[in-house]
Amino acid sequence: MNLLDLVLLLISSLLLLICVLVGVAFLTLMERKV
């Protein structure tokens, strides 16, 4: 496993985490509106 693979893995993990956080925040806001 070289450095590039490690960096790509880290970036994809961060993107996945951000997507989950945005989804949770969006659902919370929608529930508050209703």
C-alpha cells in the first residue's frame, strides 16, 4: 500500500463522513419545520 492509496482512502473516508453529517443535519432541520 503506497502513500497515494492511503491519501485516497483518507479523502474518501472524510467525504463519506461529511455526507452522513449533512444528511443527519438535513433530516433534523426537516423534522423541526414539520
